[in-house]
Amino acid sequence: MAKFQLTISSEYVKDWALWEGVREVLQNAIDGATDGYNMSVDHDATCDTLTVTSQGARLDRSVWLMGMSSKAGSDRHIGHFGEGLKLGVLALVRAGHGVVIRNDDETWTPGLEGSDAFPGQRVLTIRTRAVAPCGRFTISIGGVTAEQWSRFRRRFLVLNAEFDNNRADTTANVMRLHDPVFKGQLFVKGIYVADCDNLAYGYNFVFGVETDRDRKMVSPCQADFALASYWTGQAGTSNQDTLMELLETAAEDVKEVPSWASSGARECLHLAFLEKHGEKAYPCRDLLEAQKLEHYGHTPVVVSAPYLTLFHRHGLTMEAANKAHANDVKEVYPLDALTRIELAVYAQAIELVSAACQAEGLPDPRNITQVGRFGDPLTQGMFHRKDGKSTITIARSVLTSLPKTLQVLVHEVAHHVGNDGDVAHERCEGRIFSAMVCSALAVAA
């Protein structure tokens, strides 16, 4: 019987034991099945032996070299470090599990023996023997109890009786696992990685989430982003109600959705929110905000923190509600409802500004100005443009002063060319006032 020794110390990956060894053996077989080598897995409870077979497969001895792998490095494969089989077998024999490998026409029997090259060191040693060809690659692992195999089996989706591929919808390279048995479990390419008790579902990350050699996630941020991408993609689909439920309960599954949801996804969720709570529904954080919104005429709905963040990013903030209320025209007064003084101030202001607007080529304010009352008594005027039509509303409260009325009216008229703070808006105000001054001087002369 020939043998070859690997330069792998018996103490390497010393934290690995039975689970890690079984995991690597199954991972290699699953990858082999991806390449067309049908896999079968059998456990014999009478002799506590687990046997994993890849039909039609045969490996070259070079797979025992560190850094070498029988895989092509495709993203389809689970393993990608080229160490799995070697380290998995090392962990198994070190833990006292007998391992026998049938590689078509030879057997490989691994064990720990003294190193021929490094005296005093025990290394992984493979003893080989030629046998008749069998057309398959088989690994038998001894000392695996029925209870252990039952526990390990559930960590591989393809071997899990509760896994139904037809019920696991996949979006953005994330597979959501519907069966409650998977609740809080994370898988990467079908193999268990970790538990997350706060998750409402289990998930299998098909692509986009990397693991290290120990199959621990390299970056939890990758998982968070993958879940956000998956759930953001559910807006506007048949799964939208589930997404809304998760947002309402602040589930861990959707904690990053507010940060990554597109404007289109936010709009879908807002429309669904209005459909559920009524057309005047407005999200808020607590009773204090709810009372204020109710005063504004909204139907307040207290929502979870992530749901509120999503709506804030969609513009549904308390600041926006306050501003809308302040600018909301609560009442429009006919001119014959004004007092004699108010009507005189209004008429004089309109006349002066109209003449200046004609000189500037601006719309005549006589045709678009109305007197009203705003939701906020401090609001003095507002320029509205909707469907190509402009409207100027000035507060009745300013009509006690001609200078104040002129100031408000000119400011709103100038919105035809720009918004508050724009240079064009400020210059237009200046030109209108200059035109009024020049007109007044001409009359005086």
C-alpha cells in the first residue's frame, strides 16, 4: 500500500470537528452535482456511517495539494478556496472518525501519522490502494450517529425535507424560505451559515453574499443589502402586503429597506398605505404628532421607526405637513366682503403692481389675485401654479397697510420667474418696485 503525506499540521483549523468535516464533504458533492455528477447521501444507523457518493466522478491526486481544486471556479459552485476536502478530512480523522474514500479505481484512507520530512510532527497522510474501477467517487465517514445526521441534514437545503423549491421565491439573488422551520436561519448557496432570531423568515443567499473559509459571512452588510434589495423588489408585487406587515412590525428583515427603496417603490407603498388607512392618512411617530395632524385635517397613523423613515424619504414629514398646513388656503373672500379700508388698500395695490407688471411683460395680477385666509395666520401670501394656471392669494390680514400689501403682492408676482432665494426672483422684485417708483415720479412731475 502506497502513501503520500500532506504538509498540513494536525493542529490546523483546530476548531473544526465533525460538523465542519461533514459540511465540506457534502459541499463538494453538491458542487459535483452542479457539474453533472449525481449525488446520493445515505446514513446507516446500524453502524453509524454516513456515505456520500458522486456518480461518475473521479478526482486527480492533485486535489490534495493546498490551493488546488477540482472545480472550475464558477459562481455556480459553493466552495472556492480549494481547501474544503483536505481540511474537512483532517477535522474528521483528528476527531476520531474513520474515513474511507473510494476514488473509482483506488481507495484513499486518510489518517494522522508522523511526518517523514518533519520529525516529531503529525501530518495528514493518505494511504492508497488500487482496486477495480467502480465509476464513482464515494466518501464514508464513521461514527456519525442518527441524531447527529438528523441535525446536520437540516443544514443543507437540498437534503431538507421541509424545503420546497416551488414555495421559495427568489428575487435579487435572495431566496425567501416560507416554511416556519427555517425562521431566523441564514443559508449561503444552500448551506446553513447562521441564526438570526429577529428575522421573520429564513433566507438563502444565492449570490452576492460571500463566506470565509469557515463559512462565516465576510460582511453582515452584504446580507443586509441583499435583504433590502429583495424586499424593495416586492413593492408593487403580490408580496407587497407581506412587506408592509414587516415594516409595520419593524422586522429585522426590512431594516435597510427605507435606505434602499427607490422612489417608485416608496410610491407603491404610499398608495397601499392610503388604500389601507384612507386617502387622508398621514404617518407619524407618536400621539403628539397625531394630535397636530388631526388638527390639520389628516388621519394620523402611528407607524414603526423603519416605516416612518421610508415615508420621510418620500417627503411625508411633519415639516412638510406643517408647511402644507401653513400654505393651505382655508377660505377665499369675495371683494364685497372686505371693509372699505381693506378694499381701498387692495384696489390701490393691484393698480400699482398691474402697471409695473405690464412694463415687465408679466401676467396682470388683476386676473389672478384673490384674498384669503391661510391655515397659519402668519402666512401673508402664496403663489400657486397648477395645470399651467397661476393663482396669487394674499392674506386679508395684510390689507390694513398699503406698503405691506405691496410688498406681499410684488413678492408673489415675482414667483412667475423664480422661487424664493433665486436671483431671478429677487431681480424681478427689484424691477417691479423700480417700475412703480418711476411711474409715481412721472405722475408727480
